[in-house]
Amino acid sequence: MILGGIGTAVWLFATGQAGTVDGLFLLLTALLIALAFALYVMFMIRRAMEAAKPVPQTAKASAGAAAKAPAAVQG
């Protein structure tokens, strides 16, 4: 999708259609769609990388596990 928008912009310049008013608006629309899709892809990659991070164990979690351990019986 990104390459399609950029490819359209290159095509409009290569054929000379970007010089017309209609071509200019088409060029801006194609570049805007490519930009929006690129931002969406960057957001999704960043979100996936955050989800893949391991969750660190806190001190409370290890203390809670030690408190649940059975106490030794003194006779």
C-alpha cells in the first residue's frame, strides 16, 4: 500500500500529469494515503514489540509466594 501510493506519485510525475490541478490533488491524495498507512504500520509494529516484552517480577510477588509456603512445625 505504501509503495502503491509512492508509485502513483512517481507515475504522475513521469507522465506529466502532476502538473495539472487534477493531477496535483491526485498526487497529494496518493501521498496522504501512503503516509497514513505507513504511520499505521509503525504503530502496529511498536504495539507488537511492547506486547512481546517480558513482564518483570516484582518484590511483592516473590514475598507473597514465600508467605504461602508451609511453616515448619516446632514440637
